[in-house]
Amino acid sequence: KDELETKIYTLLGGRAAEELIFGTVTTGAANDIERATKIARTMISQYGMSERLGLVSLEVVENQYLDGRTALNCSDKTAAIVDEEVITMLKDFYTKTKEMLIENLECLHKVSEYLLEKESITGKEFMDIVNSVKNPVVEESENND
């Protein structure tokens, strides 16, 4: 569950950053939103990860080896509840994503600057930037004061 939640946070990060920094949104995050929605729906309808609906699988994979299409196996009322749960989950994750970005705004700006200059970033480079912001090295001259 933690891994799926982390994926959702990551997928919503671009849209949240766009809204925070530019005060508007574009179509750039459309695929990320689609993927986050699919994960949230799967968590709720297949993996029983909804507190409201409990440990129940409401969606089945019909052609696992062909197109992987799924179908809900429940009443229209329950299907509407699944939709409500997905919407609520994504709203909550989006709010938390924005909060995390606000708490780490300096990191966001530093990573953005790096990407503008280099165009790509490795995991190590990313963590080096985050660590330099979160744990700045105290200069030797400051130690002597």
C-alpha cells in the first residue's frame, strides 16, 4: 500500500508544482493524472484498500493476457461509491502532495534550476541537492566565530 501511495504522490507532483509555482495548470500532467486515477481505483476496487468499502474485490480483470481490461462486479450504487472513494483519495493525495512541496520549496527550486541547466538528473544528483538544502555544511569560518 505504501508503494502505491508513493507512486500516486509522485504522479501528482508535477501538477501540484505547476499550480504552486505558476498559479495555473496545463494539460502537461494528463497522463500522470490518468495513471494516478488507475492506481487509486485498483487500490479500492481490487485490493480492498478502502476503509469505507473494506476488504472486498469489486473489479475483475477479464482478459489478463490480452488487453488487461477490467470490469466492476457490483451494483450501480456500489460503483458510485467506488467513484466517490477514488475522487476523495486523489483529492487527499493532491492536498498532501502540495503540502510536501510547500515544505520543500527550496529543494523544488534548486532541482528546477539544475534541470534547466542540465536537462536531466540522476537519483544521486537529486539526493545530493536535497541533502545540501536539508543539511547544509557549515563553513569553516563560521566554526571559528
